[in-house]
Amino acid sequence: MASITIRNLDDAVKQSLRVRAAQRGRSMEEEARDILRRAVEAQAPSRDLGLAIHRRFAAQGGTDLDLPDRSPARETPTFD
């Protein structure tokens, strides 16, 4: 497994991470790993375009469209 070092982390952020980790009964490292894992997974692109569009707009609610009646298909041309 890889490791990283985070420099210049604000003291307030570190304190918040410490409190958050304590509330969940974890170490700061485990809490940071979980936060990073979730952030990266949330950004993973969807391979299903239709599903991605649905997820993006599902919170907006749906709409019912009045679809016109379909006319019969035209006859297939013959090339006699």
C-alpha cells in the first residue's frame, strides 16, 4: 500500500479530523483514508450514460409527457 504526507494542513482541519475520528471510534489515519476513499469513489465516472443522466436529474422529479398517437409506418418501397 502507498502512503502520503499532507503538509501545511490547517490546525482547525486537523482538529476537526481528530474530533470526527474520535466520534467514529477510529484513528485519524483511518478517518482520513475513509474520507479520501469516499471522495474518489464519488467521482468515478459512470459507464452507463442513461443511468448517469437519471442520477443527476432524479432529485428534480419526473414529468409525464403527452405523446402523440403514432401513425402507421409507411409501406416498404419495392424496387421492381
